Amino acid sequence: MNESSQFGCKRLADYKSEPVRMSKKIRKSLILLIATVALLSSLLVGPQIAASRAQATGAARAKTRNSAVIATTAAILKETSDLRKLSILREVKSGAQSRADIERMILKNLDEETTPAEMHATEQLLKIFGLAPSDYRYRPSLVKLLTEQVAGYYDPKAQQFYLADWIDLDGQKPVMAHELTHALQDQHFDLRRFENWPKGDSDAEMAAHALIEGDATLAMMLYMSKNPMIALAFVRSLGGSANGAEQFKSAPRAIRESLLFPYEQGTAWTTQVHRRGGWEMVSEAFKKLPQSTEQIIHPDKYFSYEAPVKVTIPELNRTLGPGWVRADYDVNGEWGLYLILDQFLNDSAYSKSAAAGWAGDRFSLYEEPKSGALFVAQMTVWDTARDATEFFDAYAKRTVIRYPGAGKVEQMATNGEGTLIKWHTSEGDVLMELRGSRVAIAEGVPASAKIKDLLSTLWQ
């Protein structure tokens, strides 16, 4: 599979999100807040922002810090406006927040934007794909991670941005440029329209988030290049203390990499758009949105506007047996399938190649509440039969590693149409079937299911 050229920044780990669809809840919380993850600084210099400087508290200090942020906002807004080529339509409110304030904001936003059922589904999805351990608790881990990492955020509802009050203000000016770019985006393109993204297409939501963050990060980098002394202060505000990233380092890899995706891949993508058509073309992208993570990873796919194939999966309740309930229905996308593969293959180049050639997909997650059993079905579509075969082979290798001790029952041609592989595992059967440019996958198949009926329904 020939992978399109990728214009990546220095390789990191976070890209907020899912990334697979499972990162939907992360993206959903930050698409509202448009938070600047402190680790985006590693795009430039690598270390983590340290929290050691400004742990002192007190009303007087907070008032002074807040006044300083407000006083600095107008000047940086003007400079950012000139750099980004977006006029200032109204003043932007600003302020500083403590770590406790930011945690309250994160909790409030999660409660408003996600239901307990959605949080539970995301947690279960991570587990069935083997992307998180069986005892992983998604919501509390996410809150701790975001509280640790957020250096600042812009809130479209209040049309105001906030900076973390424990980081030196001079070192925060590039973060202010980033957040004020979000304010300018909001004034011109209305960021609130991204809040209520249609359910069932999280891959496209991830791509839109990459546009938003990539745009702001590129503007921040240009701001720093024009202000070397401010850039130096920013670098000095960074510390190498490992204590500043404990939650990030302990988070599942899929969460870490999905958090960084909008900043890393989004900046690389925005850079290519800017090279082709300047800021005018970047602004136009808010009208002609990228449609998939494939278009972000491979900018040529965006320039040709190669639309994803819309895939559907019929209801599978009847074929699974009584008691099964569908918990989620969404799109993994090229990025999500890459994460699922490489979690076990641990060969980034091979996994990226196997995920390239993606044309569309859909998954359905089911749960049997009484037993806690999980089942997931996927239908994937590829540009060519060769692409489908490469993905099929890679997913088969991943499956053998994912389920230690799995016994392959058979590999056979099915009605002359394709190839079927079946494994027995401690978590239910796994089925994979290749037909032309499509690959169907079923994991956690219960003993009560009729395999023939399940496959027949899945291929409808």
C-alpha cells in the first residue's frame, strides 16, 4: 500500500483523543473549550511545562495576575490578528484561573456535554479493542489528565479565554497567541457550531478539531518566530520535571496519542494548506471542512476532497441472542484503525501502511449488561482490494497478539467470494472476513450467536 506523503511535526505521543472514536468524549469536551494542552510545547522544544514556579496562593496575587493577563491581552490580540490575517471584530475578555478552577470547568463541561452512558461506552470500547486495561476508569482518569495538562483555554460560550495561573506570564504569551487565534476563529467562523456534532461520525469531528488546533498552533509558532525574546521566555518557562506529566505518562497510549493528534497532525496539515494557499485557504477550510482523519494525515486527499464512503451496519441484537444492547455506533477512521493495530503490532510504519488506503468504516459496540460481556462488529472499506488484503493481514497479526492463547479454528474461502478466519479466545470468538475491497470483523462473538446468521447480517 503506497502511503501518501505525510507532513508531520516532531513525533510525540498525544494527539486529545480517541482517536479512535473512543476519543470522541475527549474531543467533545475540548471542542467546546478549545484547550491548549501544555504538551503542545513539545512541538517546539520537548519538555513539559513545570508547575513549580507559581504554587503560591492568595487573593492579592490572584488579582494581580488577573490584571496582568487582561492588560496583555489587547496587544497580543492585535499582533495575532495581523499574523493570522483575521480582523478583530470585538474585544476579547480574559483572565487567569487556578488549577481548582480549571478542574471545576472540566467537570462542568463533561457533565454538560456527555452522558454517563456515553462515558461508559467509551470506556468499554477502549477495553474491547485492548487499548486500556480491564480495570481502567475513563472519566476520573480523563479529569486528572486534562487538569494536569491544560495551560489555557478559550470558551466560545463566554467568548473569553483563561490562562493557568501557575505558569509565568512571560512564558504564557505564546499560549495567549494560540488562544486568541481561537477567539479570532470564533469571531469569523463561529466555533459554537462544532459543539453539537452529529452523532456517529467522530472521525470527521476529529478532523475538524485538527483544523481548529492546527490553525492556532501554526499561528502561535509564527508569533514566536517574530518574537525571539518571548520565545526564549517560553522555553525558560518549560521544565524537565517528570512530575509535571504523571497523568499523561500513565494514560493509555490511545488516549495520549489522540490528545496530541489535533496539535501534531493538525499543525502539519495546516502548514501544507498554508503553503498552497496562504491564510486565505486556511480560512476557507472552515467552510470546506476536512472530512476525515485520512484527509488530515494525507493532505493530498483533502486537496482532491476524496470523500469517505458512508458505511452502515444493520442491527445485530437478534443474531447475538437475548439481553444484548447496542452501546455505540460510530466511525474509527484511518487514525483510529492505526491506533488499534499499532497498540499490539508496535511497528508504526507497518501499522500506518496497513491503515492507509482507508475509504470508510463503521463499528457497532454491544454489551450484555448482566454479564458485562462485550461485542464489537466492524465493516471497513478500502480504496483497492490490495489495500483491503494488507489491512486484513495486519489485523489478523494484531488479533493473535491481542488474544494470547487464541486458537485459530479455520481459514477458508467463503462461497468463492473471499476469505474467512475464525479464532476461539477467552473473550469470545473473533471472526474476520475479506471480500474484495471490504473487510468485516467481529470480536467477542458469544456462544449464543449463530455465526452464519451474524456474518450474513453484517454483510447486508
